[in-house]
Amino acid sequence: MKNIICLLAIVLFASCETKVDIPLNTANPKLVIDANILWQKGTSGTTQKIKLTTTTDFYSSTIPVVSGATVLITNSANTVFQFIETPNTGEYVCTNFNPVINENYTLSIQYAGQNYSATEKLLATPSINSVEQTIVQGFGGNVIQVKYFFQDNGSEVNYYLIGVKSPLDVAPKYRAQKDEFFQGNQMFGFYSDKDLKPGDQLFFTLEGITLRYFNYMGKLVNISGSSGGSPFSTPPATLRGNIINQTDDSNYPLGYFHLSEIDTRNYTVN
């Protein structure tokens, strides 16, 4: 009986280490456009970057970059800002961009015989005016919570993208928020984690965004956290942004053209 139990245990542990590659269908690559034009408060905002990549298959360990595209942004006065690729990186850089609050800008991309475009307004962002650290009661004991505050403009409806980068997370965490219940009052973003400790460095970001981008980011955040890390969860629907393929609407790109002021704050937990 002991020999049988040992044999079953060996087979069980051996089977747990077996690598299984499931054959998956791969769709034609789509263009992915990372076009976030962010004007850091206190800077000229003249240097901006747009990154172009394509989708790839599930098992690929690298993301293909897109070279040879023509990337332009035009303002309402028909001033053209050209983005030049850093060779073989898929990163297109402009060093003379002119950011103006409430100005409309049009993105134009030509690649592989396809023309892509989107128009968006550059929105203002309030300043982060204070940071507050408190201790809150969690399930496992006391937990450090850090809030950062900003003043909402009471004369208009506003939407915000709030971000926190922490050494405890692989990627920054974002939340789309509106001023529906805070019109004209102080608003805040916050971060807490049971493992947060004195000395940890947090990086807060705040952006004013449009209603459409608010809806887009709300869905994107929900999608990114919907599977809970399960490889067997149902794949979410493709989330389309505001960039249109003028040549072939069915061959739409992924990504979003977004412009905003941005305020940031570094904070050391104490």
C-alpha cells in the first residue's frame, strides 16, 4: 500500500509540472496607438511622444514596434507638429509642440496605406494642493492610507483620471472619477495597501479628461481587473477608442488620442 501511495504521489507531482501549450487562433495584427499628450504643469510641454505598436499572438514575449509611419498633429490654426521616429523604436517624438488649454488638435497617422485620425481638446487640470496620511482599520490590522487633494472647478462639470504608482504594484493603478457629488469642493485620490510601510515612495498623477475619455478609461480599468488573473476567464470585448481608420473603418486601430494638463506629486510614506 505504501508503494502504491508513493507511486501515485510521484505521478501527481510530475503531472503538475507538465507544460501545456494550447493552440490559439491569431487574428491579423492591429495597429495600437499610444497618443497621450500630457502637459506637465510648470513646463513648456514642447516635447511630446507617440508610440506605435501592433498586436501579436498570445505566446509572444515581445511587442512588435511600428516604423516608417507619418505622424502629425494639427491645431485649429492649421499649425502642423511633426513627430519623428527614434530609429527602430516605434517612438515618434515632437520637440516643438505648442500646448494650449481648450485648443482642439487633430491627430493624423499614415501607415501601410491606411490613414488614421482623431480630434480632441486639450483640457486643464487642477493642482494637487496637499497630501494626507492616516491609519485606517483593515481586516488584518492597521493599514496606512494616503490621500492627495485637489480643488474642483464649481462652474463646470469635470472628469478626472487619478493615478498612483507604488513599489507594491507591477503597474500604476488608475481610476476615472467625476465631480457629480463634489461640485466646487475639494476632491481626492487615495492609496492604501496592507504592506505599505514607512519609506515607500508613491507617485500621484492627476489629469482633467473629457466625458468620452472618462467612459473609455472606466471600461478599460474594469476590463483590466475583470479576470482576476484567471487564464480561463471569458475574454472581454474589444474596446475601441476615438481614432478612426479613414481608409477602412473595419480595420480600426486600438488606443486613444488624449490631451491634458497633468499634475504630479512624489510622496514618501512616513
